[in-house]
Amino acid sequence: MKKYIVIHNLNSRGKNLSQEYIEYLFKSKDIPYMYFPTSTIDELNNIIVKYSNSKKYQYCAIGGDGSLNSLINALMANNVLKPEVACLPAGSGSDFIRTFALPQNIEEAINHLTSDSYYDIDVGRVVAKNKSRYFINVLNIGFLASAVEVSEKMPKIIRRFRYPISFWIKIFFAKAQKIGLNLGNFEFNSKAFNICVCNAQYFGGGWNISPKSSLQDGKFNIQIFAVSKLKAMKIFFLAQKGLHLKESDVIVRKASEILLKSHDPIEIDGDYFANGPANIIIENLAIRFKI
């Protein structure tokens, strides 16, 4: 078995885990590892630069979707060849691993690291102005992105509840905005409350937003919520169980490249990214994910 480069995000907004406990879990399963606590992106990047040989190492993020996103970005930015990546849940949200029905607690999830099962998956990339970033789960344009932007300004003392709080703060004043989108063979220039660009299936703490998404087809599943605020609230409740796709005002398309022409906010994997315009592309089967 390749040695795991274990990246523990100390800024993760979820469960606090000690180095001693994490090392106990790895040793109890006889999993070879090297443990690295990180507090900044630069620290993470320096570790990946040093341990970039994917023939010798595989990589594990300990945290939530944001922690996994940071690891993926460091690997992709440093051109690590077809890295093997795992995630142990310890954050405020671990929605990406729900697509593979992996456990939501680290004590059970550690078991899957002993297997030789991998799943080659697509990775998304968004480019806006002079910045770019990769994502593997879901990108949102519009209302949900603006709610995430508000949540990131909230005090750390309420970090576990920042998403639902910011959602309800924003919903009182929100309304559908005109959004311009080009998918190559489909053009959208009208009012929408939110647009989800899905690579995987779950977000928002277990919402089955995209039950038909494939992580291997080289295409995003795009959902355009061309609805008013009141209709959007109804649809969001349906989306918790993936029942919203039957609604006529939810426009569903597939594309490997998306051009956002308007200046709407964008969030990726639970973190605010930037405002448009932006280009969103998919890189087919870029990493191997441990399942």
C-alpha cells in the first residue's frame, strides 16, 4: 500500500480531532501514513510540492468538503499525475462522500482506506478574471452563492450553524436575477433564482440535489431554477430528496463547458469564490478517488 500523506485542516469548522487520535486510527488499521496539520493554503501547497510523487504516495484530507477542495486544488495546481485521493469526514459538511455512500463519521470511514477500490472522477475548474480554482462537488451561481458569502463573515462561535442562518438572512431580501449563461448548444438569458452546476450528487448537508449526476461522463449536470423566491423555497425543500427535477421551472442540461456572462456570485464546494463573468470547464477523469 502506498503511504498516505494525511492533511488535517486545523481550520475545519466541524469536529475537533487531536493528532494523537488521528494517528491512533491509522495505526489501529495498519495504514502507512505521514501526518501533517495545516492552517493555511501555503502550508498545504508546500507539503504537496514535497510529496508530489503519486507512484509513492496517496493523499487523504481530514475535514469537510472545503478541506477536500483545498487538497484537490493543491494536487491539480502542482500537476500531480492522476493522484489517489481519500477523505475522512471531520468538517461541518462532508457531502461529496455521500455520493459513494461512505460513512459520515471518521471511526467508520477509516475502514475504507484499507481497500484497493478507487473510482476515477472528473474535476471542475472555474476561471474568473485573474483567478481560477478547481472543484469536485457542486458550484452554485446566484442566491446560494450569496448566502455562502454572508456565512463566511459570521463569527466562529456559530460556525456549525452559519449556513442555515445565512440562508434565512438572505432569503428575506432575495429575488430572482437576470443571469446570462451559454452552454454551447443552449443559451439562457432570463431571470433565475439559482443555478447549480453539479459534478456529484449531494450538497447542503445531505440534499440530493443531482441524483442523476455521473462523476465519469465528462459533463456537468446543470440545473437552472428559473423561478420566483416563493417557488424556489418550495423547490429547495423538494431538493432535499431529489424530487425537484420534476418541476417544470427547473431547467436541466448537461455540458462540459459553461460561460457565465453576468456578474453573479459563485461558490464552489461550500466556499465563496468570486463574481462572474466566468468560464467553467470539466477535466475528465483527473483523479482517482478512494471508495
